[in-house]
Amino acid sequence: MKQNSGVIAAGHEQTLRVAADILKSGGNAFDAVVAAHLAACVTEPVLSSPGGGGFLMARTPDARHTLYDFFVHTPRKRRPTGELEFYPISADFGETVQEFHIGMGSAGTPGTVRGLFAIQRDLCRMSMKQLAGPAIELARNGVPLNHFQAYILDIVSPIFKARPDSLAIYGHPKRKGELLVDGDLLLQPDLADFLEVMALEGEDLFYRGEIAATVEQMSRSAGGHLTLEDFQNYEVIRRKPLKTTYRGTAELAFNPAPSSGGTLIAFALKLMEEADPSDHPFGSAGHLLRLAKLQQLTDQARIDYLIKNNLPVPGEDMLDAEYLAGYRRHMSEYARFTRGTTHISVMDADGNTASLTTSNGEGCSHIIPGTGIMLNNMLGEEDLNPGGFHRWPGDTRITSMMTPGTLSGKDGTVVAFGSGGSNRIRTAILQVICNLMDHGMSLEDATRSPRIHCEKDHLSVEFGFEQPALEPVLRAFPDHKLWSASNLFFGGVHSVMCGPDGFHGAGDERRGGVSEVVR
């Protein structure tokens, strides 16, 4: 195949290298993103796993979009709560502590393997054997744990120390009971063997064969919900993206319902476009007040909508003019007042765009024997269970804030973006879009600039804003936290762009991001 070119943004240097090599070998953007994700399961194991799920926003050269939904699905039957292994752990981010629930009772039906095969069949040029080859080599030969991966492994250390099978992979060879640290070699021979057989035998190995049967046995004995039937009935859903415009100059495509992140970003943009961006430069008091108020109103609108409609997730009718009108009044009154998730974006010279966001939650702590795969803990994520734990409807796609998307400008510019960061995903992506569109920043500056996040009236402010600009904002939001450094708490938006002057990429350093233009 003829060598291809393009641009890549990802969360790890080795993940990026795999994608770049696939392009250079003649693969397209979708080949590159599938191979890169398989590599990320090796190089970014806290954030990526075949035991999780995700979404791909695919844009083909004719500007057609398809959203591949292969996120985690709820089990068909719910086991009695008293029989479950389901318990809390605390993840220490340094300046804040967040509680997650793990155990076999927190695992939902994974979709990653079936999703990658669907993408490969529909969009790729290369075989799964070719695409899995680099990941197999990395898993078998080992990858040195870099600083960021060691940092997040330490944050969720209670999960990876919880069981002997996870310690056998991630434990330090000389310090019993401790985890690998920065620079240590992470070897994953079982994962290499699994990927090798999977590439040859196909997805049924995972969903209809020995692995599904093993997970059913694990669940029965360890207090989980999953059955062979859950695996056999899992399906990838191809969805029509949610599309909206911003300031009349750009069209955006987002992950649609039942995921809520895209709807909430679109809602916020509809409120924001009523304001003149030239009134308040980036980082000014007016800009920060407006941005914080916008996030506060979006959060309130989500809650209002759910209560009014008795629904677990917001629908696209949140974007109806009538519903928006009341919140626009709040914005105008203000104006007068003066979880483990990773993302990969790839574009190629043929005009293909791939925006892939995946997650394993934080992992449930259980490794599927003989595979090196940790199952997800999506049923234990408070963000994804708004009605409370153990109340989820059976046989249903779990909601998500993950929002892989694209922006298409009238001048032909195309941007692909996505982020990790749980509930901060929507505000991270919103701010990158506004930085590009309203403040005229480059992709790199739009990604690097400091961020804020407002949720439940609590304002988190990333380091980097000037104190005089912050003072009126902090008075308006007395419940606030000032972070002393840039942090992965504020998301990790990995983006690529193709414009009149060629390709650009931006990997968000908050989550170990890197980018490269492949020529």
C-alpha cells in the first residue's frame, strides 16, 4: 500500500508511534485509530482496556458522520444487592479525593472488542492481524511506565492492589504489595497472547467462546451480574450524530443521546453564542464570570430537565428554542450584571477523520484469567448512575459524558476532538471550542490554556489565571477551589486539525498528551 500522511494526537508516545507507523504503511485514519487503541490498552492500562467500552466519531471524505457506540451495556438481569461484591475506594488526586466503587458487582458488559471489529470491517484497509501486531509486540516485550502512567496508577492504587491477579501484572518485582513506578518495565504476556488469538479467531472468542464463559463463572462466584447471555447479545450501535452550529460559521458533530455529554456541550454553545466574545478577552474577569455562569446554568438545566421529564439522561429536545429561552434570559441578566478515560484523534491525507474516546472506568480490580484484561467498573461510577447504584435498567446502554466530535468551518477547516475526565469532559471540550472560535487561539494554545469547571455550584479553577481577574469570580462563587497546578482533573483534550495551512495536532499535557504530523 502507498504511504499515507496525516496528523495524530494521543495520550502516550508509544500509542502515537503505532498510529504513525500504520499511516506510513498505507493505512487510513481508521486503521491508525484501531491500532493505536489496541496499543493504548498496553501503554495506558489504567485508562484503556478490552474490558471497557467507547465511542468513535467517524467522518469520511464526503463529510458523512457516523457515531460508533460500543460503550458498556448493563447486564440483562440484576443480582440481589446482598449477593454483590461492590465496595468503595478513595482515589487521591493530590488536591481532591474522589470515591469510586469497585468489585465484580461493578462490571458491565464490555463493548471494546466488538466495537473495534465493527470499525475494522466498515472502515479499515488493513486486517485485524496487522492492526493488532504492534500492540502484541509492545505487550510481550514490555513498555517502560512513563511519569504520567505511573502517576495515575498511584492515584487508583487501591484498585490495582486489591487482588493478587492484578498485582501479578502491575506489582513491583522487588517490593511486595507495591506497584510499579516511573521507569519500571510493564510486561503483559497474557494480554499479548489474548490479542494474538483474538486477531486470528475474531470477536466471537470474546463474546461467544471461552472468555465469555469464564467471565460468567467469575461473576457467579465473586458477586457479579454478568452472564454468557450478556456477552452473546452485545451489539455495536451505529448512531446519527447530534449536529449543531456555532455563531453561524461552524458545524459541530457530537455523540448523541443516550450519552449526555454532546447534548450538554451543544446546549452551552447555544447559550454562549448570544454573547459577544469581543466584550471580554480570554482570562478577564468578564470572561471567567460568563464561563462559570454558563457552566452553572448548563448543570442546572440538566437537573431541571431530568426532574421535569422523569428521565435518567437529557434528550436532544433540551436544544429546543423554547427550552433554551429561559436560560438565555439568565445569561443576559448576568451580562447586564457584569473517569479512566483516554482519547485518540487521527486525520489522514484522504480526508478521513477518526475521533475515538474509550474508558475502563477505573477498573473493577478483577482480571479475566489468562488474558491480562481488567474488567470495567461502570456500574460503580456515580457519574454514570444518576438514579443511584443498583437501580439501573437491565439490557440498556449506559450513559456517558464521553464526547468524541468534529468541528467543520466554512473555510474547509476540520477539527477532531475528545477528552477524558468524567464530568469535566463537557467543560474541557467547551472551553477548547470557545478558545478556537471566540478567542482566535491556535489549536495548541486552545488546549494549553487554563480551565475552570463549575458543578453543583462548586467552582474549580485551574492554575494560570491572573489574581485580579479571579477576585470577582470567587466572590460570585464562594464555594470554590483554586488548584495550585495544571491537573488531569480538568480533562485531557487531544485534538487534530486540517486547515488551509495543513495539519496541526495538540496533545493535552494534563493527560500525557502528544501529537505529530506524519509526512
